[in-house]
Amino acid sequence: MAVTSHAAGLFDLTGRVALVTGATRGLGAVFARSLAAAGAHVIVNGRDQAAIDARCAALRGEGFAASGARFDVTDASAAGIADAARRHGRLDILVNNAATTVRKPLLETTDDEWRAVQEANLSACWRLSREAARVMMPARFGRIVMISSINAVIARPTVSPYVAAKAGLEGLTRALAVELAPHGITVNALAPGYFLTEGNASTRKADPTFEGRIAARIPAGRWGQPDELAAAIVYLASPHSAFTNGTVLTVDGAMTAAI
């Protein structure tokens, strides 16, 4: 077998079913497209049916397989996982991407805002992973990818609930990896640095110096482009990442490595 064809086969997700939460825009949309391009049938999750339909149509327009699943990840029943698995007869990959934040100084942040961020960024990931594991364990195969952030290890002011949630998410990743490994399920986290997305466009617009200040702290000298995360998500979702488990893959242009 030629080296090139073997390498391509390592990342072939043909026949796999992948659910990506918060996949209608931003990095979630990039993750959905990357997995679909590798051959997976991607289930696009979101809360806005029109946005889900538009994202699925865009993926199908490129010749990829996609369908939608409208549910709120903070729904305590986590019924969206079971429904998705029932409709497709399987669930091989779960990408816990949906997240939220509150940008306020500590003294202005309320208990309800704290709880909302923890629920969406941490508790929902635990709950959805539990329900996905119910489906994956009988199949003896599963890939769960938590979307963390470099803010789990370095922080900036006014986002303390988010920083705490992402740090907890990386702890959850390790705990679930240890527990689910005997069942053929891996649990890893992908920690992006600063990427140019519509999610941070308002912050960059509100503070015209913000983008430059961050770029100056990144050894690469620039923000990341969303497509630069494509290979990382496909690797963590692929069958050939079987011995990569309980780890955090950081993609940040060496920002967290710099003094």
C-alpha cells in the first residue's frame, strides 16, 4: 500500500455517525464540515431550526452527508442523544462544542450567570457524554471530543465562570477517559487558542486594539484560521486515535508555551 493512500485511510470516517453540538456557526461549523469531509454522516445540532437547515444544506451542497438535530444541550433529559442514535441506528462520535460565556467583572457576575455558564460548558458535556456512552458501549467503539480552550490554563479578566468551566471540562475528560477506555471509547479534549470567528467578532469590534494585543502574545504572530483545526478534530474522531486517550490537544500557535 502506498504511503499516501495509507495515510488517507487513517482518517477515513466513512460509515461513522458524528453529532456536533453548537454546529451551526463558528468553530462548531468547522468541526462539522471537517468530519463530513472525512466521510462521516454529521448530525448538526443547534437551537435555531433555520440555522440548522441552512448548515445542513451547505454541507449537502458540497456532497457531504448531514442531518439536523434541534435541541438545547442544557436539557436535563439529554434526549437529543437517544433520538439521534435512534434515527441513525448508531452514534460513533460526539463533539461537545456548544458553549456560552458571560463577560463581566467578578463583582458584577450573579449566581445565576455563574450557574448558566457551568451548566452549558460543563454539566451538559457530562450529561451528553453519559448518554452517548450508553449507545457506544454495546458497539465497543466511541469517540468523545470535548472542546475546551486555552482559557482552561491561562486566564484573562471578566470571564471567571468560563475559565472555571473549561478547567473542569479538562478534568472531566481525564475522568471519563479512564472509565470508558475498557469499552473501546476514547475521551479527549481539543483546546483552541485564539481563532478568528464570528463568535469573537463583537469583542474585536468593541475593542479595536484587542486583536493586535492577542496576536502580539502568540509566537506565530497571528490569530488562527478556523480551518487550521480541521485535522485535529478528524484525528481525535478517527479509529486510529485509539491509544490517544484522556489528553488535551492544544492548537494555539504556541501561545501557552511562551513566557
